[in-house]
Amino acid sequence: MNNSAVSASIARALEGKSALVTGASRGIGFAIAKTLAAAGAHVHMIARTKADIESAAQNLGENAVAHVCDITDQTSVEQMARKVLDRSGGTLDVLVNSAGVFPLVAVAEMNSADFENTVHTNLVGPFRVLNAFLPAMRERGIGHIVTVGSVADRAILPGNGAYSASKFGQRALHEVLRTELINAGVRSTLISPSATDTPIWDQIDPDNRPGFPSRADMLKAEDVADAVLWALTRKSHVNIDELRLSAS
């Protein structure tokens, strides 16, 4: 299955649902937003650069709306959440936390500002977004939260001091959340892909860096998006706790 040929069993399966995707201007986030919109969801696309997120939303047509939001800023998240809830009738059916940064720096060479930015973007920011929408989901007893993790949320790799710390924390947050949501009617899924070919690798150039997979051998953003859609479209009594994705 790929993004251009969604299987008949789940095509339009999200018709009438409202969804929010962070980091939606490019890469995995954009692929997820595109896939959910194709499945019928009304998608709120979140990113901090106005031109990028508005252009991305225009590409998806009437089923997508752009919101400028810096998830590392509490006020920005609160303002965004009010707008999203106003436009979606006070409810949100699907929340996908996909935004993230990927610095590749040895611990001894990393400055504290870069470390803090990574943790704030990959862990604190997703918590802020989750915190803004979870109470209403719990009150309704309906909703699905998807966290886009990484192979680095369970595997230690050189240069990943900040990234792995944030992703291990994100995994822990998901696992606590899952225990708190049992029998609440709200589902929670962690999807952890291995290296995925997105613009996040542009500055790293893995094709010319020993020890890294070539971009041709990585997962595609659409592969992750398909996994998200699959998890979202299981029967309501089925929770996909976790999916681990790797390239064959």
C-alpha cells in the first residue's frame, strides 16, 4: 500500500473526523497530513513557519487548514488550540505529534542550548500539544493520540545524546499515557520508524558518511504515514500500542 493507492478497506475511513498533525509542513508530518486528508479527515496542519505551512496546506486542498504555532512556546500552543477547537466544534478526533529536530552531535561537542532546544521540541512541545487537547478527548471518551517516535527511542547511537534523550522520554510519556487511558475510550499509539528519507537528512548527507544507511535504503515518509492510517482505522476496541518500522 502507498499514499497514492490507499486500500479500499480504509479509503475515506476518516470521513468527518477532525485531525491535527504537528510538524506538517514537510517530511513525515506532511505525508501523514496528506494521507489523513485523503482518507476524509479535516486536517489541522501545524508548523512554526507561516509560508511553509500555508503552502503545504494549499497543496492538500479544502480538507486541510494551516496553523502557525511554535510548540516550544506555551502561549503559542494555547492560542493554536483555541483556534483548532473553535474550527472543529470543540472536538478533536485525532492528534498526531510528529514535529521534531535531529541534531547529530557528540555529547562532548554539544552546547547546552542545542540540547535544551532538542528536548523542548521533541518532548516538552509534544506534551504541551497533548495537554491542550487530551482533557476534551477524555471528557468525550473518544479520540486517538499518535506519537511518532524513532528507532532512537529504544536504541543508543553515537551522536544521538540529545535526540535519544528526547525520544526515550517521549516513549516513556506514551507508555504512561497508555496506562492512564485504559478503559477511557481514548486510544494511544507509538509509531517508531527506523531512518526515514526526509529533508531532516539534508545537512547530514548520510550517503557520504560512513556508518549511515543511504537515503535510497531508508523508509519513505509515506511508509510512516501508511502505518499511522492503519493504526487509526482499527476497530474501536483495538488499541495498537506500538508499531516498529524498518526498511527491509
